[in-house]
Amino acid sequence: MDVGAVLIKLKANSMANVEAWQQELNARKDEAIETLKAEGVYVESWFHVQLEGQDYLIAYMRAVDIPRAQQIGRESSFPIDQMHKQFKKNWEKGYRATLLVDLENTQ
């Protein structure tokens, strides 16, 4: 199982687009989950952080194979994945996180 996270610096004045994206994903949750199944993703979570006036997103993923999941996502024809690709235009830069500890309760 792969675990990954990324910190995404947003372009200035992107929060209205973030909120629209969030609402769209939540409204189309079943469709979004179908894309996760196709990608072999078990968990995908998104967080907003504001540091010193700058907006960031944190994306967390747990998947069978993250590089493969990302490749499937890039090649996807699901309409919701096309919407997500458009949303990425709000990103200024991404910073990959290094996994230090991964604890899982399997009970």
C-alpha cells in the first residue's frame, strides 16, 4: 500500500475556485468515488491551510500504487476528472511530502 501527501501552493485569489471545486466534488461524490475505484485509491483527502496570508492545499492519498493511480487519473475520461484537471490551473506549485510514520489500526 502506498501513502502520499503533497502541499500545494495556490495562486493568488483562488479561494473562490477552491470553494466551487469543493462544492462540485461533494455534490458529485458518488462519481468521484467511482474514479477512485478505477485508480485503486482507498483514501483521498484534501485540506486547506493558510500560512502568513498564503493559501495552500494538502492532498493525502492511500492507494495500491500511487504512480499508477496518478497515471490512470491523467488518462481518465471521467467528466469529474476533467473538471479536476481544470481546477489544477489554480495551483502555483506543489511540494511532495516525505512519509515519516504511517500507523494503521487494523482491529
